[in-house]
Amino acid sequence: MAIYLITGANRGIGYEYCRQLQARGETVIAVCRTASQELQQLGIQLEEGIDITSDASVANLRNRLGNQTIDVLINNAGILKRVTLEELDIDCIREQFEVNALGALRVTHALLPNLKAGSKIVLMTSRMGSIGDNTSGSSYGYRMSKVALSMAGKSLSHDLKPRGIAVAILHPGLVQTRMTNFTRGGITPEESVQGLLARIDELTLENTGTFWHANGEMLPW
């Protein structure tokens, strides 16, 4: 039994991570700003009131955890807001950087003392952050912030390999969640997380820093 910490755990993919991990007997720590009723009903460890864009709030999370070991840190919290060239909103782009890229790096840095050799770090990025796969443009804040997150993950994979900590950079697929307005063309959160957990289980120091689709496909940078 391993200990998993998931940010953005109150709904969507984050909640589904918590549900599936609990079902397979893992210890789960759910981190969020406000827990949903369905998350509360899981009966797992909840760390509410955490804003990953705030140094003080993340430091509070670190203090709450104390010396508790984390075997797998899943940086799942993120936001998607459409920003087009015609309606360019720099503040909205900046907000997405704060949550999607800097927030994940802030949490990872703060919780490094809780990780050990053999621990794993997961960064939930997106295929929309692939420069090679960008064939439609637009979505400036989301695309740019996810590129930054993926680069952070690649650097972390090099910096933490000597410590025995592996890093996965994962795309969940197009998933039917509130973030995507429950798109009809997407897969369910259940299906997405099944694939994501398979990638996490396969993560080693040999394949650290890989950019994977949940279905196992390696994605272009």
C-alpha cells in the first residue's frame, strides 16, 4: 500500500484519482480549496483550504503533513480559460500560468522533504501544450502554461533522478469533465484515470521525464 497525494481533488479527474486509488487499497491524501460532497464521502484524508498559487497556503499544507511520507505526488490542479488573439486577456493568461505551471512547481518544491528514493511525481499537463501537435492555434493561456509545466517536469526529472525520484508528464486525453464542458467526443474520467494510473505504475528512473498520453502513446514536445 502506497501513499498518494492529489491536488485539485474535489472533482473531475482529481476526484476519480482519489476514488480509484482508494478502491485498490492505497492511502490517499486529497488536497483542494473546498471539498465536494462526493469527495467527503470517500472517507479519505482531506486537506482543504489549500490555494496552490499562494506560498503561505502551500507552506501550511507542508506543515500539516509534517513528516508524512508521500510515495506518489500527483499535481492535478489546473484551470482552462479560452483566450483568443482577437480577445487577448493578459491577466487571464497570467492566472493560468500561476495555477497550471507555477502552482505545480510550488507544491512539488514544498513537499520535497516528504518524498524519498523511489517516490514518484506526476504533472498533469495536456496535449494542447505540445508545440509539435499544435495545428489549430489560439487558447494562448492554457497552451503556454502547459508548455511551461512540461518544461518544469523535464527539468525536475533531471534534477531529481540522483535522488531516486521519477517524474511523469501526463496528458489525460479529452475527458468529459466540467473543464471541457462535458464534451461528447471525450472519454469518461474513469477511463482516463485507468490509463493514467497504468502510466504511473510503469514509471521508473529509466523512463523518467517522458511525455505520455494516458493511452500509453508518447507525445511530441
